[in-house]
Amino acid sequence: MKVTVDQDKCVSSGQCVLNASDVFDQRDEDGVVVLLAPSPPADQADNARRAAAACPAQAIYVEE
């Protein structure tokens, strides 16, 4: 699995962190998504998929 984010599309909702805090974080100054694990371990794969599905800006991309 490969995860990428588009920080320009991010609206700082925090859904990514709520769903996959081991994969995503947010910048302190503006809340924009920060990708912590571009190739998350297998035990985080479902969380990464949920985060992508929950993103209101569709700023998270998952390649299987």
C-alpha cells in the first residue's frame, strides 16, 4: 500500500488523524495533514483506507 496526500486540498478537518493517528498528523500552525507513513504497515492499512474515505476534501490517496 502507498499513501499520498495533497496538502493544498486539505481543509484541516482532522478526520485523517482520528482514523489513523499512526499514519497521519496535522501541522500545529494550520492543521494541514502531515503524512507520517507513506507505506503503512499491514495493521494500519484499514485505518488508512478509513481516513481516505472520511476526508471531506478527498486529499488522501491510497494505492493498493
